[in-house]
Amino acid sequence: NSQSQPMAQLEPDQQLYKISRFPTSVMISGAIVTCINIKQCKLDVLPATIGIWFPNLKALKLPENELPELPASIGSIRSLEELDVSCNKLVKLPATLGNLKELRRLSFGNNQVVSIPDGLFECSNLVSIEAQDNQLTSISARLARMTTRLVTFELGGNPLCPAEAKTRAKR
């Protein structure tokens, strides 16, 4: 069976590229991209239609940038397994994250997020949430019930926890 599988990766060399805007030129090839890794590039906005352009994306890694928000279209990337938006300037996560049925790992530590969308309980494959050092003051009962299936759930450094506390579940 010689079906071609998407396999391109977008990983700019951080030493060569300091971008603040998403390189729209790669969107033309979006259907074959399975991993986007843009770290420490001062990226401050994602295209509103990113979820439409990258339908086969498995990993979206955007740590250590300056993103203030994530577009709702991220919830359209049905194949997404890993989302890392740690160390940005996020204050909220899109409710559409609950559409990501294949999501296994969500990392949004070191932001200013005040709540976790209830829709995350719909992500039945989710095994890791790293939410440390945000502004979380509470967790919904539905999300709390979900923690029994998580391997990692990090909440330390949030107002709901003492600053020195680390909540980490391991099986």
C-alpha cells in the first residue's frame, strides 16, 4: 500500500528566524504538515484559519512566544494529539479545544489563564494537562472528575494552590 502520508514538519531554526507573524507561505502546503514547532520566535498572532489549513497536524508546539490568544479554529484540527502553548501571554483557552478528540497532551503553563474550558472533559484521550503558573482560581466539577484518567495534571503556582505546591498525578 503506497498511499502518501502527511509528514512535513515546520520547525524554523530559532537562531535564524525571529518571527512575530505566522509564516503564511507555508499554508499552501498545510495538508502535508504534521508538526509545527515554533519556539522562542516572538510569535504574537496565529492565523484565524489555522485549523482549516493544517487538517493533518498532530503536534502544535508554540512555547515561549508572545501569543495573547488562540484562534477558535484550533478546534477543527481533529488529528491534533499535542498542543504546547506554554510560556505565552494567554488569558483564556478557546472552548473549541473540546473538539480535539485525539488530544493527548495539553501544556499551557506559565501564562495568565484564569479558567480551563469545561469542554476539555470531551477529550477522552487526554492523559496530560500542564497548567502550572497561571491564574486558575477554580476547576469545574466535570473537569475534576476527568482527573482520574490523567497521568499528569500539574496545577502548582495557581491561586487555587499554594505557590509551592505541585499537583502531579502519576500512575
